[in-house]
Amino acid sequence: MFPTRLTTTVLSMRIIADPNIAHVCDAFAALGDLCVVPGRDWTPEIARDADLLLVRSVTRVDAALLEGSRVRFVGTATSGVDHIDLEYLSHKGIAFAAAPGSNATAVAEYVLSAILVLAQERGDSLTGMTAGIIGCGHVGARVADLLGALGVECIINDPPLQEMTGAAKYRTLDDALSAQVVSLHVPLTASGSHPTVNLIGQDELTRMREDVILINTARGGVVDEPALRTLLTRRPGMAAVIDCWCHEPDIDVELLRRAAIGTAHIAGYSDDAKLRATEMLYRAVCEFLSVPTEWQPPAAADTLRTLCLDEAETDEDLLRRAAFACYDARDDHRALAEIAGLPLAERGQHFDALRAHYRTRREFSAVEVLAPSDRPAFRALLRALGFGAVADTTG
């Protein structure tokens, strides 16, 4: 596919960008000759005459794409960088920037939503629950913050951070695997002292509880998917929440059928997160080009009204109402589940379309909650979870 030229400016920079980067045209068109190309359609021919490349996770940036090009800067509007050959960029002197932490809140709210759904189905309370947080970077730390505020005991496993800090809070992998919830937040790495490819393999899966809730919002390759699929058939009490898949967009539909919640790699897809990523990338490009930052990100669309909570419900019921008003993971599960009824040739297109045309979604911070005045602890909890404002239902 040939790129679509949007504008030419006085700057001589030729910029190729993924059109799914939020507000990409508004932010970057004034910085050069901007062309947009769908992320899975990039070729060496497209990249050859570019100076700057702006990608998302679906585009592999390595020697195969860049060799012989004049590219001087690569930016990704994502937290993860496993799609980027950083060693190659360094060897070639190509500058690089990412958006670490931009989607941390969105992913954490996705994880919380999924846990609330499954706990409700099981009749479980979050208070006193245990959660193994494997990987405690931007996202894992935010997940631990949210769950900790709800009285969940978080067992944190992160060997690189443990070695770096020596902090006693880090526990063994086996400790984390023993929890009622196991949530994955590691980068996908195949080398180094702590590789994560198939980190959760057959042995690790079998060491988990029979009724574990396993959540993968990291990368598909972190989990041995065939082993997980087999185990789910043998352990009816086990629940898998899968947002990241091997071989996207051609995902394992049989595994999706067995998952309690399966979504199209959209855990971090809040409007707020997308805007943060674009702003971080824009500032990095301006710094690289030594030009002033002039574009300002617009305010995210305010799509949620003030939420009034009923005094008659329990605190946990009220929490579910507040969380689901912002984000209910079941909606995205139903959308992806439609893939099973499509011809094989159309399934990957459906997966990509769910991502490219994702619905408007706001984070907790966009919502004002009217909560009962006689529940000060609950009102404090809503604030701790990041809701934008908590007011008294009595006015």
C-alpha cells in the first residue's frame, strides 16, 4: 500500500507514521512532510526515503525494514518496545523514543475490571484476596496500587528490580504463582539474565491454584498458549483473562473460546492513554529536531456523566458500578468473541479492526462520583482509585 501524503511544510523532514497514533496529523504535520501508512503495511520501500518513523506495536522495526534507508529517528507510541530492534538502532546511530507508562492507568483499570467481573461471578470478595504481580514497572506498580487500595495482598515478583534495588518487597516467582490472581506485566525478552519468552510455561501453569485467575496484559509470548489451552480444559475452575496473544492478529481462537475474558490487545486503549503517548512522542521528536513544542493535546472527550451511587448497595457493589461505568471488560470480550464465527481469512482483519476503530473510553479520573455521605471509608477508596471527584449524594 502506498502512503497517503497529508501535507508538506517548510521543514525538509519526511515523516512516516501509523495512522492509529492518536491525533498524529494534528501533532506532526507541521514538523515535516507527513505520510501515514497502516502499521502492518510498512515495507523497506516505504521507509527508504523517510527521516523519521512513528510506529505502534504492530510494526517490526529492524534491519529488514531500515537497511539502506536514511532514517534518523524512530519513535513508538507504546510502552512496550519488543517490536523494536534497539541494538540495531544503536549500532546505526538512530535516535529512539517510546512512551513508557503512558498506558499504565488504563491497563490497571482493565485488570481491576476483569477481577471485579470474575470475583462477582464466583461470589468472592476482593478484601483479603491475594494477587501475584509479575513485573512491577509502570503498569505493574499501578496495578499493585489499585489492588492494594482494595485490601488485596500483592505479591510482587520482579528479579531485575530486586537486583537493582535490593528491596525486600520483591518475592520469588513461586510465591507470586501461589496467589489467587496472577497478573503479568513484563516486557517480552528472549535474552539477558531474565528472559520472559514462555516465562509462564507448562510447569508454571501447573503450579498455580486450581481456581487461579491468570491475566496477561503483557505480551502473548510470555505465556505458553498451547499449554494454557490444554490446562483450561482440565481445570474448569481456572480462569484466563487474555489481552495479548501470540501471532497477532491471527490469534488462537480455541484458546479464546476457553478464556473467561479475551480482548484484542486493547487493555491500554483509553483516550487518556493515547493522548499521553502522542504527547510524549511529540515532545521527543521536537527535542530531536531542536524545534519548539507548539502542539498542545486536546482535552479527551468527556463521554461519562456524573455517577450517583445508591446507599442501599454494599461497598463492593457500589465499586463495581463505578468501575463498570468507566470500563467493563465484558464489552470488549463480546466484540472479540465474534471472531470465532468468521472465515479464517477474515479473523485477523476483525482483530485489527477492533483496535483501529476502538470505541471511546475514559479513565476513572474523568468521572465524578456522588457517593453516600455516611460512608467516608468508601469515599476515600474512590479517591485512592483515581476517580476525578467524589461528592456527597445529599448535595
